[in-house]
Amino acid sequence: MVIIMKPHTPKEEVVILKQRLQEENVEVNEWDGENFCVLGLIGDTTKIDESKIEANEYVERVHKVQQPYKLANRLFHPDNTVIEVEDQIIGGRDLTVIAGPCSVESEEQIVEIAKLVKKSGAGFLRGGAFKPRTSPYSFQGLKTHGLELLKIARQETGLPIVTEIMTADMIDRFVEDVDVIQVGARNMQNFELLKELGKTRKPILLKRGLSATIEELLMSAEYIMSEGNENVILCERGIRTFETYTRNTLDLSAIPAIKKLSHLPVIVDPSHAAGLWWMVEPLAKAAVAVGADGLIIEVHNDPANARCDGQQSIKPEKFDRLMEDINTLAQIGSRNIYETINI
Ligand code: PEP
Ligand code: MN
């Protein structure tokens, strides 16, 4: 962090500020010019509140040279984080593919889809039991019954399950029943929920907020990690822009950016990004090409009658073909799709 003092700042004010900064356990270097002074901070500045320094009437400007996140930062953790769930490895050489319906609707529905996506090579089953819907009149999910149905689908196929949590009071139940806990885009900055999830050791799939910057996403990961849970998987799922043709705009540049800034695995959700089933395939391929560690894709056996997000769900046959193409593409980038034993 670099602090530029206002011209003609009294010497004693610089001394007071330096003393205050040294109390934060950082080394403060001073450069004095004719009538200006610059302070350079060396050490861990993540806990220093920049706005407090800016509030000092003698401070002209503050420049951050370090990112405000530490645990999620590749600078302090050069190797990729690899997360193991059952026989799946997330963030390694193999691509992680999570597939399933937007929401769990019935036992027949979830079990049938689970069997089909597994046959095509998916490593995880997704399905929402608690659904964050824009309208309170839309289907809100089967809730705890949905969790029970997901468990049946897991038992039938062996696929680990990924499902979204909405409130902290459900954490114990999710830790017990679920393999990867999803935090949806709308809850990316529900800091109390993030902190509570940080006290568990469950892998957390953290989706990027609708209007969140990459830095904000990484700061949300930091919330989870700072409580001790380092098993965070980031998810780019499209952001809101001026474009209305697609549901969101898939920010493909976020993938190489996050890979550069952080050691955490990053997966892409082309379904929520596009909001259009026919765009899922090209966007999934693009995500693999730019280095995503995996994909989360909505697959439904009867999209026209889906209770949620049918318009962006692909049918199992299409998913099967997509998996073949992705496997070919992945190998060009020296990666693989982790093969599960077909049932
Ligand atoms: C979902 O995965 O079904 C979902 C609601 O996603 P998002 O939070 O990205 O909108
Ligand atoms: Mn959905």
C-alpha cells in the first residue's frame, strides 16, 4: 500500500500516521520530496482499513498494490487447490462435470436424470431443493423432501450431490446430507451465511453474484476461508449487463483472470449464463477452451414441463453428445473428463 500525503503536511502529522500504521504490524518506509511525502507499507496490509487512512485530512491518496484477499490469493498459495469429493477430484487434471435439473421435482424425475447424466460421464448430480425464485408465487422447491429425493438418487447412482443452501439454520442438515453445498448468486454476499459455512469443512460451490466483480467474488471466498474452510469452488454463471438477448452475459474472461489471481478451482455454468438451451453447448465448449476446471449444466428429461428453468435445460441426449465433444476438447488442453463407472 502506498500513501501519498498532501503537500506541506506538518512533519508531526506524518509521524503520528506512521506510528498508527506500525501498530498494524507493517513496515513503513518514507520518501520525502521538496514539499511532499510518500509512505510505502510493506507486509500484510489486508487487515488495514484503507478508508480510515483516506479519512485523514493530510492524506491525498491511497494506492493498493496488494489484493485485499489473502487466503484465496495465488500469491500466497502458488499451487492449485484440489478438492476431493468421493472419487472425484475438483481442480486437478480432470474436468468436473456437474449435471442435473434446476430443481428436484419427484423421485422418478431426479433418479431418471441422475442415471442418464451418470451414463454420459457426469461426476456429480445437481438439483435444487430450496429454490431462490424472483417471484414468491413461483415454485420454491420441495425443500427437505427434495433433499431426501437427492439422497435416493445418490444411492441409486453413486453420484455425489450438489444443492443450494439459502439459510444458515439448514447448515447441519446440509452437512449431513449433501456432498457439495452450493451458495447461489443471490447469496454470494450473505456474509453471515458465508461465515457459518466457513465453520464447516464441506466443499462450497460459490456462485458469482449477478453484479459482483471478480474481486468481490474472491472476497466472498475469503469470508468462507477465513473461518477455516478452504474447500471453496468458484463458479462463473454470467453477470448482468445491458444486453437483454441472453439471461446474463457469460464473462469468459473471468476464468483466466481468476486462475491468475487465485488458486481456487473455477467452474462455469453456461445454463444460467445464457438462459437459452441451445446456447449451452457452445458456451460449455468455450468455457473448457479458456481453462475452466469444470462445468455445471442443467439437464432435464422433459424441459417443456420443468417446474423451473426448462428454457435453459438441455435434454439428456444432447448432454450425452456434449460430453463427447467436451472430452475431445479437454484433451487438446491436456485434460480429461473424469470417467465414472457407468451403471
Ligand atoms: C441454480 O443453480 O439453479 C441457480 C439458482 O443458480 P444462480 O444462483 O447462479 O442463479
Ligand atoms: Mn436454475
